Amino acid sequence: MWRHGYDLSKETGLKSGTLYPLLMRLSEQGLLESRWQEPERSGLPPRHVYRLTATGLALAREQELEAVAAERAGVLA
Amino acid sequence: MNAAPSRSRRLALTLARHAAWMLPSAPSSWAQAMRHELDYIADDSAALRWAFGCMLASYKARLTHWPRFSRRPAWRHVATSGALMLLIGLALQERAGGQTEPPRPDFDETTCDLPGVSTEIRPRLRCGTVSVPRNYDKPDAGRFKLAVVVIKSEQQPSWPEPVVYINGGPGSPLTVYAAHQARTPYAPRRDLILVDQRGTGQSEPGLCPDLAGKLLEAALAFAASATEEAFATRQATYLACRDQAIGRGLDLRDFGTQVTAEDLEWVRKALQIARWNVYGESYGTTVAMTLVALHPDTVRTVVLDSIYPPNPVPLWSTTVNDARDAFFANCARDNGCSMSFPNLAETYRETLARLDQKPLLVTVPPQMRQPDDRVILTASLFEAVVTNLLYYPTAYPTLPHVIQSVHDGELQGLGQSLGQVLGPILAAQLAAAATQNRATHAAVECRDRPHYRQHLPAGAHGLDRRQLYGICARWSDVGPPPLVPAGTRVPTLVLAGQFDPVARPALSRHVADLIGGSARFVEFPLVGHNVRQFSACGARIAADFIDHPAQKLDTSCTDRTSPIPFLPKRR
């Protein structure tokens, strides 16, 4: 799913100053792809949207699993 | 956002611009993405917080690309606590460390080596080059030298705020026509600036300069018969050029309308012009609109002469059909034309059907440089010729006669028409096509136009098949899009020709509507593409508008257009 920068910021609670460097880094590593989306209304500029690439998605899932595993490990310990 | 922006909003915009400026090594899209996002944040103080964060983000990006800081874990703290201090610090470090400084806008004056310049015009010309960054996000990635000509107004002292003329294409040269431009100024009291867009004319890079020749050889063959084989040959020619360019170290992502607009902004700074009037013609309207959208404060007025359709672009063949139908309808309404050529539209359709059955061998004037001065006229070649003639009001009187002659297989009459009127037009067009850099054309269009990545359906019209479909997907990826300055305050004039085969008048009107209240739209009867070139009325209206944008436009001359003096049918 394609997401806008501002929406991502609101959802993650990350300010733009933290969010964009992260997005840029993910993009540089080939984990994130971006494209321009035509404006929904006239009078507005096109908007940049982002989503994880297949690699990014795989990595995210891997980390999610790792996190779950770590939590379990914590519980067990 | 029609109301005047608040102080917070203005500050937010300034910060976002500063952020874009500070972001040297990341792709331009990031800087733009941050700036554009601002327009979607309704709350002014949230926008300001957002913009401030963007500025910090750009500092961080800069720091991580700066070797001395990149491995320090404390950079985040440093950046947030003293961003402005760091800006100064970085600037000092750049000097002290002997690093490459980012290129600065500078006009390097040279002697004028231009064709056809008379002794009267020569003293009014200043020629030179401006070195622009190849990539505005990577100042160290090298530069391209652009050819620039300043034509001083004949009337001195000239008025402030010159005109920059942005020509069509993309891919066509401009400074080579400086002598003609000096004789036909857009606003005679003002100086005129001409720039060869990157990859065109005398400007670097010379992108596959031999491609035009190779394609021209194939063009008529392709026009004659848009077969799969002709299509594949043409595609291979383009892709060989692409490989050659990449082999020379060129990055095909360094093209596109946004980068061309930034080049013009760089030239403006180099010439130390505070504000200028922008005159865009055909594809130049695309650059002009993008320039206004990106740098509105630098533009006093903008004229958009004959819109080049913004995305999403309608299929070209449908636009051409409408223009041709409008021309045929004009003939039907004209007493003389309808008497000589009753139902010209039907005659035209029959002609295509006949040529499909049996192409004609036609003698053409020597200036068209065809083997043995003969051409096999097929239906698709004839369609291409008629389409080309719709650009030229000077061809309109003869056009019905040409269609009738081909329809009747009456080659003597056709030969006369070709020799007298159409031959010179078509020859001039072929000559102009030879000076166009087709590789730059592809380089810009493939970045600008996502639709060229789509597949045309089988049996698509030949006119559409001659576009860049099937080429762009293998040429480069899509770049930042050309922009329409919707809601701009810059006074804008949109000129449209009734028979324009590139953009329907309705589409041009739609663009004017998108731009909003600052745009005025004028349609010119019996004109095709390039209004000002073919309409004295259009030239006067444009000049009045540039000099007095706040005044009410006197467009009454459009009502006094004389009917087309159609040639009668020869007996």
C-alpha cells in the first residue's frame, strides 16, 4: 500500500526530521520505493508516496518474527 | 489556499525551500516530496513544524554524506542543537578543506558565432555560456555548458524585466535562430534571452548527434508503412543511441522538464536578472509552466503559446482527427470551398481508402531530397503530410485542392501545388527535423511522460505508433513530472489555434482553467499550432499583455480574421 509522508509521520509519531532520513536510508538500501502520485484536487502539487519493496517487506516480516521471538525469549527467561 | 498565506505558512515555505537547497546528495525527489507535502497540511503551525523537521532532515542527510561526520553517532544531537551554526560551519569547512565548491551561476561571455546575423543586429547580441550542474542534487557530478544569447532591445534604454523565450521540441535548437528572433521580438521594448536547452543546439551534452539523420532516413519509410519491421528498426536505432550515451558516461536521468526549468533558473541567476517575462511556445509551454510552479517569484508574466498537452496526454491521432475535422467543417461553411470541394471530409476518407488499395508514385520538389525526386504516397504517408500541413496556415488555401488531386489521381495538379506552396513547407520541416536532437527529445519525454511506458493496442494508428511507445520503458525511468502552476498569481496568457493538431482548443482552455483566475485564454480562428508565428493579431495581443498584464486585453482583432482564400478546383 502506498503511503504519504505526512500520514506516515502521524501514524508513527515520528517528526519529519526523523522520518525523512529514515525513508531516504531505506530507499538507498533498496528497501523502500517511492513514486509521484497525481494530486487528488487541482491546485495541489503531485505527492510523493512510499511503500516497502519486496525485499523491504521480507526484511520487515523477518524483523517482526525476530521481535516476536525475542519477546517470547524474554517471557521464557 | 486562495487566501494570502499566513506568516507561519510563508516561513514554512522558506524553511522547506532551504531544506531543498541543503539536500545536495539525495535525489531531487526528496526535496520536492517534503515541499509538496506542505500543501497537504491544513494547519499552519503543523506545517511550520513539518518544514522545520524537513530542514533538520536535510541537514542530517548532508551530514551523513559528509565524510568527516558520517560515522559520528552524535550527529543527530549536533544537527538538532545547532543547525544554523552548522550551516556556517560547513560552508567554512568546504573552503578550508579545499573541497570542490558547488558551481555558481555565472555567464561566461564569448564571441557570437551565429548564422545570418546582419551588421545591424550584431551589436545588439551578447553570446556566452552558463555552466549548470548536471544534477542539481549532486553539485559534484559535473556540469553542462549551455549556450545563451542575450538580444538587446532595439530601443534603448530597454525596459527592465526581459523576456525569456522557451522554444518547442523537446530537442530543438534555439540560439541558431537568434537573427530571426532579433527581428521578431515578443515585447520590442525589452531584451530577449535565448537558451539552447540542455542536449540541444550548441548546449552540452551532444547526445547522439547522428540519431536525427539515422531516424530521418527511416522516417519516411516508417511514415509510408508503419510495419512491425519498421517499428523494430526504429526501436533498435534509439536503443543503440541509449547504449552509446551511457557508454560516454552520461546519465539519462539528467533530463526532463523539471531539470530544464532549473537550468533556466540558473541562467536567470547567472545573468543577474531579478524577474523576467516567460514566453513558452509548444513544448516550451511545458517548461514555462513548470518554471512558474517551481519559481513563481522570479516570473513577472507568462505567455503559453500553443499548449503542449500536460499529463495525462490524449492519444495524438484523436487530437489530429479533431483538428482536421474542424478544418473540413470550415471548408463546408465556406461558399467557395464547399462549391469546389463538396464534402471534403468524405473525399479525404475515400482518398485514404484508395491509397490503401493503390499507393501513388508522386514527383516531389528537389529540396525534399528524395531519391529520384519521387515518393511512394501511401495512405499513412498522406495522413502524415496532411497532419503536418495543419501546422501551417499558409498551406490552408491549397490543402483541399491537394486532397482532391490525390483523390482523383491527378498528379499534374498535385505536382504544381507541391512545387509552389507545399514543397517549401515540407522541405523546411524536414530541414528543421534534421536539426532537432531526437535523442534529447526521447530523453526528456521518457522522463516526463509515463504513458509512453504503456503498450499501444494492436492496430493502433500510425501517428501514435510514431511516438515513443515501446522505447521509453527501455530508455530510462520516469522522472519528476512537468508541473501546471495551478492557482498561481503570476499573470498568465494562454493562446490557442482553432486547428491546432497538438492540443485541442478545449484542452488549452482546460489548462487555463486549471491555472485559475490569473490566466486569460484567447482562441484564434484559422490558426494551427504556434499562434504568434502565424498570427499578427496573436503577436500584438501577446506583446500588449507582456507590457501591461494588469490592463484589459483587447482581443478584437480575433473577430476580424479574414476567411481562408481557398484555391478553386482546377479544371
